[in-house]
Amino acid sequence: MSIDYTLLQVFLFWLLGPGAGIAAWGLLKFAQNRSPKIDGLSKEYKTYLAVILSIAIACIAYYSTISLGYLPTPINGQMWFEGYFAVGGASFGLSQIIHAATEKRGVYSRKLPCCGDQCD
């Protein structure tokens, strides 16, 4: 049986960019529906939790891409730090941009358009 590793590679590189922020907000929404403790947190703490999750997801994806040989291994501690800093900073920034854009447009609270006589 032959396994195509290209899909895994593309997925991990997606997690290094906007995917970490999207995955963090998705995991938070999923956990919020299943845990009263998370649902009871204020909006500010949920934002902090999403930022921490997005950075953690991106850093795990970065380590995974290096471990699997998709990226070259950094040769010293400074290069490791710079890689984690770049990946974590990008995921943090992108998660906040994605969150701000969805909040501003009201994506999570958008009502469907009404059709004909079905409007209130």
C-alpha cells in the first residue's frame, strides 16, 4: 500500500500559516459547546486562550515539518528560536486578523436572508 505524504506536507504547511489560527478558533468553539467552564469564560480570556492555542499548534506543526524532513533542520539554538518566533508570531497575527474580520462582519451571528412570505 502506497501512502501519499504530499497531503500531510500541505496540511502541516497550512498549519504554519493561517491554519493555526483557524484551527485554534475552531477548537475553541468546539470546546465551548462541550465544556461549561470554557463557555463561562469572558470574551477576553477566550481570546487569550485562542492565541495560546494558535501559537502552540503552529509550533507543533513547525517541529513536525522538521522531524519529517519537509524543512531543513536548524543547525543551532538561535535558528531554532528564530523559526519558532517567526511561526508563533505569524500564527498569532493571523489568528487576530481572522478573528477581527469575522467579528466585524458578524460571521458568527449572521442571519440567513428571508424568502418571500417567511419573513418575520
